Amino acid sequence: MFNLITKSDSNVKNDVLSGITVALALVPEAVAFAFVAGVDPMVGLYAAFMMGLITSAIGGRPGMISGATGAMAVVMVALVAQYGIQYLFAAVILAGILQILAGVFKLGKFIRLVPYPVMLGFVNGLAIVIFLAQMGQFKVLDSLGNAQWMTGQAMYIMLGLVALTMAIIHFLPKITTAVPASLVAILAVTGIVHGMDLEARTVIDFVRDMLPEAEKATATLAGELPSFAIPTPETGLLSLETLYIILPTAIILCLVGLIESLLTLTLIDELTDTRGSSNKECIGQGVANSVNGFFGGMGGCAMIGQSMININSGGRGRLSGITAAVVLLAFILFLAPWIELIPLAALVGVMFMVVLGTFEWASFRIFRGANKEDAFVLLLVTGVTVIADLAIAVIVGVIVSALVFAWKHASHISARTHIDDEGWKVYELDGPLFFGSVSYFRNLFEVDTDPSDVVIEFKDSRIWDSSGIDALDGLADKYQKAGKKLHIRHISPECRTLLNKAQKFVEINVNEDPRYKIATDKLD
């Protein structure tokens, strides 16, 4: 419906200009997520700089932007509130180490297990979350500090500027693609607001709204270079008591960060017709988070909104992410007064275009198709993403998809029977033998009426789990008690070694037995 992603190769000009655009959009996001986590805005800005720089330099997905994220911030709230920020830094370091280990042990390949409907639900839910997150920019604080919707002229100006931003982003590429449309839109709207002296909320207004009344007057985004410091929890950085406190949070941060980053990597792979390395990205995310903990950042993961801005603006190479990080640091050190003047309406307009480009409009075709299970999973993941969390939604979607798959394939096991030249009855199985199909498997056999020798042919079947092996054990018992001999042919070597009671009935045929392959990491 909205073809907003341009197919282009990496080049220096596009990467640099796209990186500048991303840096402008990173500022309010990093500040907002810092407040969500209950830490100082500079902690979020430092995190955005370090995450973006390191993952772009050594990560597995060029063109993907990482920084402080809402999903990670939500996990941090309780730890910061109860124990303080030093424990957060320690938890971020531990989460980074766990992510590095995930990459070293090549666990990134398991992202391939996420089904297509779950991916669609993830993308659509994320688009909705990004859209809803922008609604807060249409509110102002009243005299009591409560957020109220804008009214009158303020709302008209906000809507007009958002619409102008979206129009520039949509129509400018039809005229020229020499510069990113998002960057032109932000600069143009900023110039109009201050040139015409319009009453429009700016980035510094957004920061002031989140600060106590006493700090509003001195609010600024200016800062210094992040400095190295070893976290100093009250219980000691390397004590078991500290580990007990931070380990649960670190594990959740690790999982949330990897799930979001690897799903974003997969999405960008599809959009750009390229392939990133999931295991390398795990290591990149881990190194970035570990460095964050030692340099006063709140950590983070891949940011799908900013990544989509980057891809939509033509950023394809590592230089785009590195530029975004370096420019963000320049904003903090030298250009904070200028960045504070950017109207929020311009950034909202950019994010609305991201929503239109992110939402998978083609997913509506699933609802017109015959596969109701896929439609259910898509809606479920989308709903859980909006209500709860992206990582939880993906986990729920994978579990439900697996159960649906098991249910649909439970009855797919069948057998063709015939009597061979020796008078043995042969059951030629077809279909998977696993926990869902065990009851169907047992009903295939006629132990009482079968001849003295029975063959189970597994050439077109496979035992998938211990439930299948247990069912085979039980069947062997039945035939043995009936005084009959059971022969099992063409099972995989892995299953043969796991057989217990049925093992002595296996006929080994090395030349004909199949060899089953497993997933490898060669593609990474």
C-alpha cells in the first residue's frame, strides 16, 4: 500500500545524510526511554551513542540502528527504583556478557524458528506501538501537571506541521533522491516554525515536561563525553549477593534485547534483499551493552523505528549507523541549543511515515485466505505486542504456532500394509511420530491378528521425540507378550541409540538407513 522503502546500494553520501536524519530522531527517543527507566536523560543519550556506534562497527547487520529502547527500559524500572543506578550498570554488563555467549555458542540461528505469521504480527504490532507512542506529543500539561489533549490553535498547528512533514517525505523522492526526504522535512519544518514564530512544542519542551518544576528552567541536552567508571553497587560488584540481585534482570534484558534485535535484523534482510549474521549481531549487541555498563549508559538493543528511518533514507552500510552515533555525540557536546529548537511535530511526522512503511498491509490477505490458524496467530501476536511487550508477544506467538502445528500434524501419520514374500506383515509408516501423533500411531496396529513376524518400515517416517520412542517401546512390549516378533527398519541412528526395550528388535541396514541433517551455522 505504501512503497516507502527504496532499493539502493550502500554509498557514502546516502549513509552520512541518513545517519544525520537518524541522529535527529534519536534525541527525543533516548530522553523518553531514560525517563521510563527512571534515570537521568544523559544516561539514555550516552546509551544511544554507544549502542549505535559499537553495533554499527562490529554487529552483524549493516544499516540497523541500535540505542536505548522502551522494551529494555521497562525491564529496568524495578531494579533502579529498588536498588539504584549502580546495580543497573552491573546488570547491563552481565546482560552483555550473556549476549556475547549467545553469539559465541551460535544461538542466533534459532531466530529462524519464528514463523511468518509471528513476524507479521511483530511488525504490525510494532507499527501500532510506534503510532500510539506519538500520541503523547499531542498532549500538554495543565496547571496541575496532568496531560491533556491540545485544543484550538495549538492542535491545528501541530496537525498542520505533521501533515507538512509527511507530505515532504512522500513527494520529495518523486522530484529528487539526492538528499533524504526525512532530513529535508525536519529542517524545512524547523525553519518554518521559527521563521514564522509559530507556537509549536520543541524537543526542549518535551524534556522540561518530564523534569521536576525546580529543574525545568535549567533543562538542557548539553553534556560531556561519557567516562569510564566501574559500577559500585553497595554489596560489591563481584559478590554473590549482587549477582543474586542483578541476575534475573540481566537475563530478561539479554533475551529482550536479542529477540528484538534479531527480529529487526530479519525484517531489514527482507526489505533490502541482503543477509545479516545473527550470531555476529548477538556478539555486537553484547559488547555494546557491556561497554554501556562501564561508561554510564542504560544499554539497549536494535531500534526498529530508527532502523526503518535509516533504510527509508537510503542508509545501507555501517557508515550510516556510525554517523548517527557520532552526530548524536556532537549534538550532546556542541549543538544542543540547536537540537532543542526542533519542533516535535517534525519528528512525529517522520515517525508516522515509519508507521506506514513498517505496517505489513499485505497481511490482510491472510484474513481472506483459508488458513484461519495463521490469521489467529497474527492477531494474537499483534495484540500482545500492543498490550504487553514485543519479546513476550514473539514468545507467545512461537509457542502457539508450535501447538497449532502439532495439532494439525497429529493426524498426519498413516500406514500402508502388505504381506511380503516371507509372510511377514509390513507397516509402511508415512508421517511424523511425536507426542501429538502417538495415539494415532497406536491405533494403526492389529497386534492380535498380525502374523508372528511384523515389520515397521520408517523409511518415510521419523521419530521426533521421546514420546514417539516410548510409543515404540510400548508397541514392542505388546508384540512380545503376544509371542510375536517385531522388526523395525530404517530409523535414524540418533533414534536407534535412544530405543530402550525396542532396541533389540531393530534390524540394522547401514547402506539403506537414511541420514538426517540438522541446522548448521554455515549461512551465518
